[in-house]
Amino acid sequence: MIVRTVSDDAVEWRVSNVTLWRRCVAEGLGAGLIVLGDLGASRLAQLGLLPEVVAQVVVPGAMVMVLIYLFSDLSGAHFNPAVTVAFTLRRCFPWQHLPAYLGAQLLGALLAARLLDGLPAGHERVRPEQAWGLEGAATALLVLLALATARRKATIGPETGLVIGMTVGLAHALTGSLTAVTLNPARALGPALVRGDALEAWPHWTGPFVGAAVAVALTWLLRGPATSEEAQAAQGHAEGTASPVARS
């Protein structure tokens, strides 16, 4: 049993090992489905079976939206190491769970990439440092929104999935013609490890972490410390997964 105190609020979160295992399964499945959706759509577009704009913009956003509705009550629906690190830096997700979440996300992405072995890397029309900057900027926007919706979870409610999914689609629309943007280190690193070009893909699995850190700093500046509502959104809120208990 792990106990987590959230910010200055008189709330603690207790999570059993069984619950953590379930959350990691949800995170791994989510990350894997994102990879399958993105790479599968790219393959269909290459074969002329899917419009390019659908593969690059609609599928990534729609997949994230669906997965948020599917798993948000179980794990918080991160599916993205940059998002998990951001919630951890924000102090609304326990450091003890960080390695498990990151491992599950990368493993899910890696296994999914193996199923689609042989797909080439995406196009690059900018220099690596420019791709890194685009990844960081796009991820900063995504994480800023994720933290803002988590803070207003009670008022935004089920619209969160739609808003996040649209933001992912918007980021792909604005940057996808220049670089193989992912906004997700697991999405970038898993397929890169399978292809054997992880070092060459460094902008796409390092940039999002920097963007996430910038987003956390901006959120602290604009909104102050995290609240218990943010922690509930970050950790999932299904019955038996995370429950508030009064501090003694």
C-alpha cells in the first residue's frame, strides 16, 4: 500500500499493488494502440487506401480521444511518458509509480511496433534541432491543456477526451508536414528501437520531455500548486483505484 499526500490539501491517496498493476496494463495498452493506430494509418495512406490528412491528423487525435474515454478512470489515461513526467513534476502523481508507468508505456509501444515491423520512419523536412523544437513546442501545448483540464475536471468532465484529442490532431496538422511529430516519447522510441535508428530519432523522444517541463513551469506560474482534483484526474478515479482518505 502506497500513500501519497497531494500538495497542501488534507488528502492522501492510497494505491494497492494490484491497482498499480491494472493501471500499468491500461497504460501499456493505450500506448500500444496509439502506435498501432498511427503506423497502421500511415501504411494505409502509403497504399492509397486512406487520405493522407486522415492518417496524419484525424487518426492520431481520434485514437487519443477514444483511449481517454476508455481508460481515464483506471489510470488517468496518460499513455505518454512526457505527460506522466509532467504530472509527477506537478506533484499530483507519485514518484513511486513513475518507473512502472514509463516502463508500461514503452513496452506497449515496443510490442505494437513489432507487430508492424518494417514500416519506415516518417518524413523529415527540417533539421534535427528544428524537429526537436517542434516536438517540444507541440508537447508543451498538449501538456498545458492536460494540466488545465485536470485542474477543472469537475466542470469539463467527459469533454476532456474530445478536447485533448482535438489538440493532438491540431498539433499534427500544424507540424506534420515538416517532421514526423509524435508528442510522445514512447510513440517515437518504440518504433525507432524496432527499426534500429533510436539515436537518429532523438529529437522525437527527447523533445517532448523538455516541452512537458516547460508546461509544468508555466502551470505553476499561472495556476500555483496542484490540487487534489488534479491528482484524482492524474491517477484515475474508478472505484477501488484511488480514493481520498482523511489525514490524521
